[in-house]
Amino acid sequence: MNARLSCPPLLLVAPPVRAARRCATRALPMAVALATTLLACATCIPPALADFPPDYTQGEYLFILTSESDYTGGNYALMDRHAPWAHDDNLGQMCSDAVARARDGLIYVINRWGGDNIQVIDPQQSFDTILQFSTGAGSNPQDICFVDDHRAFVTRYEESDLWEVDPTTGEPTAVIDLSPLADADGIPEMLGMAIQEDRLFVGLQRLDRDYYWIPVPPSYLAVIDLADNSLIDMDLESPGMQGIALSSLCPNSWIVTDPLTGDLLVGQVGAYGVADGGIERIDPRTGESRGMAVTEAALGGDLNVWSTHDGMRAYAIVIGTDYSTKVEAFDLQTGASRGTVTSASEYAFSHLWVDLARAQLFVCDRSYADPGIRIFDLRDHTPLVPQPISVGLYPFWLCGMEGADAGLEDGAGPHASEPRLALFPQPAAGGATLCCTLSDGGEARLEILDLQGRTIDRFRTTGAGGVWEVRWRPSDQQGLPSGVYWARLRHGSGTEVRKFQYLRH
């Protein structure tokens, strides 16, 4: 098979690179068919991926990437994130080898192998491309990470140089040589990035291109001082330049910051068929490992894509040695299993997305006979739809999007039969009054949550429809700090969410 496909940078979280691009020891059967698609990426319109954590506002919807069953050609669809999950399919062609990040309302699409560029897309202008810039011929870009409006970094998988660019123009502004951290072939295989304070962290797979692209121990996180773009030696006692040595091999995710602890979370696939990978916790200041947040042994297979939106509950797609797939729930703080959400005897599940505000889990199901989007209740993992919702072609990627209009005929906001939530004053000084409009009778629940999704207060009522008024005043004992919070109203099958600013007296 094509050696360039033999090492997949698999992206885990928020957001993943498809499982078809795996290391030689982890190659999937569809990789040969995928090779043809990757070479055509330069002419495709690629997908989008929302930043982590998402900003829940009005007009929430999913941007869904779809493709033919053999990944030869792609498309996209839009879907409401609330029942009855209205959708519009086959809206435009796009590349099957692209990932993206969203920032300040714009989508930065990373066209990888065969594309070698980044497209900037404005969803509010009919998803028009407003800027497109090269990352260098044959560079195979993997991620873009932002310092500010005029400073960002781009990882280039086929090169040893990390680029700094001005994202408003696409012009390269600096080059950082990562070859001191590469294996003997000189290419470090850079993938995901994260910024904490004054440091940039870059995942390096370190694959031996002369010997089946097998990972060369150790895999690293490169650490870069943002003040002068210099590499930081994380082990002064060893000769040469050293990064943060990871416990397993082949980091295959964008790096996630745990919203509860501040640790860096790095997904690693290790070797196929061996329970040697997992998600590792790294102290970003000392570079010390805090151990595995979860292991492949606990998950029961090879870790593929995973996601968490609150630092506690997490969900992963796990691949068996027979290419069966399952969606496994687990506790990110303890590593304990929370059960299997769903499973399939084939390579069916390719991506997932957590809607914390509505307690929903969306899963891309690529089953040959019945592809579509599966939706589950996060509270008890019960399916919310009896069978996958077809979205045209086979879905493989989900992006949580925010906007006033998803372009759907019935709109992307709440349906008329759903509850409505108003909150005043804004900002909420010392507390707030919440007015809940309920279309009919039955139980209604109102929750106040922090940005990590933890419940601060909850209220409940039963009875006829109409206006339900709640006066929320946090007690002194709660010690609630000033900041941004969510109010979430659930009634019947509908949910409405409001973000608000709370000012403590």
C-alpha cells in the first residue's frame, strides 16, 4: 500500500483524523480505496470543525461531512441539534481528507495530503471561502493553533519545519525547526497542538519512514517558548534537545486541555491489536506525566476518536482486532467505564459529537446497509431515534456549529412547540429572573450550569403550560464566582439554552 497512508494521524477529540489513515501496524481495509481520494483533495471543498468547548447560542446545528462508502468523493449536510433533527443533504462537494478548527465565527479548513493549504470559510456568507493559503507543496498540514488574531501555527506532517503564519493573510511569518526532535529520517511527523500560557505544545509521532513507518520510541510533545519561538529542552540531564517523552507511542490527536485540572490530554494509539495506548495526562508546566486518564485495556480495544465537553464524561470510538467498532463511555477523571453506548460487528462508527446542553450524543454510522446519524441520550444511553437518520452519503465527520441560520427551511432555532427561555437582567447582578414559556403541561426542569457543564442549581415544576417564572439567587454558601454560566430549560422533547454573565455582589 502507499507508504504515505500507512501512518494515519488519527485525531481524537475534539476534534479526529479519520481512522482510515492509520500506522502500518493499524491499517484499515479501506485505506487502498482512500488513496485515490486523497490525491484529489486539492480540488475539493473541505469540512469544518468547531472549537472545544463549544459556545451554545441560538441557531445551533451540525455540519456533517459525508462521502461515498469507499471514500471516493465527499459532500456535506446540515442538521438541527434538536428534535426532530431536521436536515438538508448533499449541499456541496468537498474533500475527504480535511479537518478544521473554528475561531471567531470563521472556519479554518486544513486540506491535508494532496491539498496542502488552509481555507478560511465564513458560514454567515453561504459558507464562501474568503481566504485560501498554501502551507507548502507536499507539506500535508494537520492542525492550526492560534495565539491571537495575527499569529497562528501550522503543523506540516511531511516536513521538519513548523510554520508560524498570519491567519488574516496566510503569509508565513516564522519557521521553527523541529528536526532536533525527529528520529533518524529527520522528519518528526508533527500533528496536534495546544497552547497554555506562554508555551506551544506539538505532538510528534516520530515514524521510521525507512521501515514501514513504525513509531520510534519515544514519541514526544515538543515544547516551544512563544516569546522567541525557541525549543525548550525538557530533560537537561540528557544530551541534545529533548521533548516531553510520552508513555505510549504515536500521538494521534489534537491536544486537549482538561477543563477541570488544566492537564494536557494526549491520545496515543500505540500498536494495533495491543492494549498499549490510551489518553495520557501531562502537567504542562513540569512536563511530568500524571499517568493515563484511560487505557486501551479499560476501553476494550484500540482507541480511535474521543470527545469530552465537561472534563468528566467522555466518549470514545474503539476498534477491535476484527475491525468491529463500539462507542464506549468512560469517566475521564477516574478512567472507569460507564458502559457501551452502541456497537457494530463492522467498521461502522467513524466520529462522534457531544451536545452537552441537550444531553445528546451524535454518532456517524457508516454501516453499509443503513448509514446515517445515530443520536443517544447522554443520561442513560438510550437511542433517541429508532434507526440512523440518513443524510445523503455515508457520514464520517460531525462539527458543532453556531449561527442565526443553518440554511434549513424550518430554521435552526427552536421549533414553535419547544420551550422558550428568557433571562433578565443582563448581566445577572447577584441573581436573575428566568421566564420559561411552556407550550403544554407536564414536567419542566431548569438548570444553572458552569462552563464545564457542572450543575450549580436545579428547579422543577409540573402542571399546565404557560409561563413559569423562577427567581435564581445563589447563596453565600455556594461561593459562586462572577463569570459566564448557562441556563438550560427542558420540557417535553425540547431543550433551550441561554448563556449569561453572572456578577457576584
